[in-house]
Amino acid sequence: MYALGMRGILDLAAYVPYWRLNRSEIRATFGSGGGKGTRAVASFDEDTTTIGTEAARLLGSVSPSSLWFATVSPAYLDKTNATTIHAALRFDSDVTALDWGGSIRSGVGALMTALRGNDPVLVVTADIRDGLPTSADESSGGDAAAAIMVGSDSEGPLLAEVLGMGSATEEFIDRWRLPGDRRSKVWEERFGETRYVPLGEEAWNAGLKDAGITAAEIDQVIITSSHARSVRAISSRLGVEADKIALDYSETIGYTGSAHAGLALTGLLETVGAQKTIALLSLADGADVLVLRTTDAITKRKPVRSVATQIEARADVAYGKFLSWREWVTLEPPRRPEPGRISASISSRREDWKYGFVGSRDRTSNAFHLPPARVSMKGGAVDDMDPAPMAAEIGTIATFTIDRIAYSPSPPIVFAVIDFEDGGRTAVEMCDVDAESLKMGDRVEMTFRRLFTSDGIHNYFWKARPVRDGVAK
């Protein structure tokens, strides 16, 4: 049995993008593909780094020793993507930031490794699922991220204590994608079932044995996999009633790859009560099982923005726009020059502003400066400023303009002047908004996005989006 002690989950959250694609539009366009329900769609200015950041921002105060980021679709290769999340969260330099990547299994693998360790670790998982138009991957996939803070009860009250784990691994060809390819390929489903079901049963039995419980003591089970046939087949072999199989979000969000275990676990822990025994079974290049028991602390937790809330707060995206966002089709851009690449040296000098959205406040006059300044606008004091973190602040649109000429992958661009409730004013780009319904006085919150990419460099910064559910970050 693993020497886990009182170790488990301190906090967790998930981020679901605002946009949804109705699967029926796929068949209406091409005469094939599609299906029922919707899938979550990351906007043109989102990637796995930005949605991973947004998931982590929904957590309470976290103080990890390490940040681990797992994704199948990283924004960079060679360069560590976790360092961008690290900067956006304004972690100290002694917090290690590492990438886990390349496979769906990396998400649950990072979580289980963190639970086996001794240090507090923030595990962030994110995926943007893609596939050829009309393919099963396109329609059944979904985009989302999850953030799970792992530690021991010495770091704070645990929401769920880990009871045991089990794994089973075997090399076989099920799903693969060569470096540089955009689409994944899959083997015939019946073959995958012959591999996944025995491995799932082996891992399941090992996890129950490690936890010292029987299947009858499980209150809820989460099963995640890109291999839907195996999920259906193994559901009846676990020794639990059908009504104990938890929601898998396939109808509303879609399968989100390496993020799906964290997404489903978050959704379940947001609704399940205290002293419940839950099990997570992930089938991806093998099988992994995690057995947890919720604590009384979970009844006192109020998520900043639950998965259910984000499912409800949504807008439809047209299939043609979805295809252009994913660059399967190329639309004529505005007839303006594309932006040039950003400066690495300037970005480094302005890290707190660029990645953390930190302004400055004059100690004497209390004047806000966005972006931060050395010289105060009131009184002219020099280098007498305190940092003013603004990423979590709520603002109000003072004025805005809709620009249909400036270069954008998805015009028009909406620029707005934002007045923040606690002081400060700045001009930013808006996102996740219907330009025609926007009005002055609307409340907005900040979100971490990608402005553009030039010469292979992503220009990350902050945008504003409407506050739709009345909940501030």
C-alpha cells in the first residue's frame, strides 16, 4: 500500500470556454458527421496555456512548491508552457514549473504522481481537441481545463482524501499522432476494447485492494476515455450499480483529452456530499484508478464558478467560424499589415504587467497607474509605488469602439476603456462578446488570452469579458 497518509485534494476547479458548437451543424454543412448535443469550443484567442491559466485562477489562494502542466496540444515545443501559467499566477521564482505532455494519459498521470509525493503541487491540465471536419474527433471532442491543488492536511483542510490507486500498462496501438500532424489516427474500435477492458479491470481491482474497500462501498464512479466503446463495455464489469456512474459531460462539453479526468472530478466534487467514496477510472494507453473519500470540508466549499454554471453561461459559434478558428478554412483577413513579433527583452522587463496584469499605486497620492509607472501622475513622486494586482478586479465599460478594419483572425475587434471598482482606468480588447449588444456601463472581468502569434512567438496579455453570472474572480 502506498505511504500516502492524510494526503489528497486541497482545492480544484475547471474552466469551460464560453462558446459551443451544435453538432447538428456539421451534418447540415457536409451531409455527414456531427451528432446530438454540443461541444465546448475554445475561442480563436485561447490555447491550452490560457485556458489552463483560467482554470487555476478559479482556485482559492494556493501556495504550491511546484506547478505541473499536462496537455496533448501545447502552445510551444522546446519552451516550457508551465512558465507562462506560473507568470500569470504571479508565483515566486522558487516554485518549479514543469510540463507533462504528449499523451492523454499525462493528465491523470501527473495527478496521481502528485498524490504519491510529499510536497504541495498544483496540477493543471488542458486540451483543445481537434480533428478533420466531419470526423468523430471533431464532433465528440471538447475544449476545457482543470486545476487541482494536491497536498496534505498540514497545508489545509482536504476536500477529498486519497485512499488508494491502481494502474495497468500495456503497449498497443490505439490512438496516435506524429509530431507535426494535426489529426490523430485511431485503430479499429473492437481491437481497443480487447485491450482496454482487461486493463481497466486489472487497475480497478488493484485500486480497490490498495484502498482496502470493495466495489459495493463505492458511491460514485467516473470513467473517462476517448474510447467510448470500452467505456460502455467496462461500465457493467466494475460491480457497481448503473446509477453510480457519474456524468461524463459528453453531451454538453465533449471529451477533453488529458483534461477530462480533472474536469469530471471537479464537476463531481462540486455536487457530491461529505464522507462519500468515489473512484476515477481513466482508460488511456493503459488504465489508472484513483479512489478518494470526501471530507466534511467539502460541504463548506463554494466554488467560484462551478462546471454547471459554465455549461449554462454559453453562446453558439457558427460551424464556419469554428472551422476558421481552427484554421481548417482560411478566410480573407482585414487588408491591414499583420502584427510583428514581440520583444523578448521588453516582455521580461514588464513581466508583472504583461503576465500578471499588475499596475502601480502611488504611496502618497494613492493614484492608480495602468500600466505601472515610475513617476506618479499626481504630485510627480518618483519610484514611490506599491504593486497593484488588477487581474481579479471587476471593471465597468466607460466607452468602447468596434473596429472592423484592424487586423484580427476573427474581426471585428472591440476595444474598451475600463474603469475598475477600486480605482484605475485602462484600455483593453474585449473577448467572448457580441459587439452589437455591448453597452457602456456593462461590468467586465479580466481574462488571460493570446493577442496574436508572430514569428512563432505567442503574445499573451489580458482582455476583458462581460460578467455573465454575477460572480467575480
